Amino acid sequence: MSDDYGPGPGSDDLRRGLLEKFGGFGIRLIEGRDGTVAALRHLKEMFGYTPSEALAKFKESKSNGILGTVVEVETIVQALRRDGYSYETIASAAKD
């Protein structure tokens, strides 16, 4: 998700810089059915995670509120909405 790097995550340095400057973001179910399985699928597609890595990241985000940068999280939220789930992007109070 970078003009310099094409689809997928940007460099680790760029990602760390964005998280440091703007903090992390998470997702919140607005209403309706839970889209955890779909969110895990999108994490796998976006970051190349294994199923266990995607699940670990998702569980971690439930405890610290951070799933990724605003661009990463908004991409997941848009994909979930296309799948018929009602989620929104939220800013986390914590920073990486």
C-alpha cells in the first residue's frame, strides 16, 4: 500500500515511523455479525501472514487496540464492508 512499494505493506521503517508519529489504529464492529474470520483472511492477504500469525495479530489488537497504521486498517475496514460487515476504523489511545 505504498506508491514506492506497490501493494502490500510498506517498509518496516516507514511503518514504524507512521505508528510513532500518528499512533496505531484498530477496528470496531458497528453492528451486525462479527467478521473476525474475514478480518483474518484480509490480514493474511495483506501481510502474507500464516493463519496462526494473523490470529495472533488480531488477538494482540484486541488487547492493545492497535492493528496497524491508519492506511492498513482502513484498507481492512473497506474490505470487510465489501464483504458485508459493518466495521469502522478507530484510533488507539496507545502508541507502538
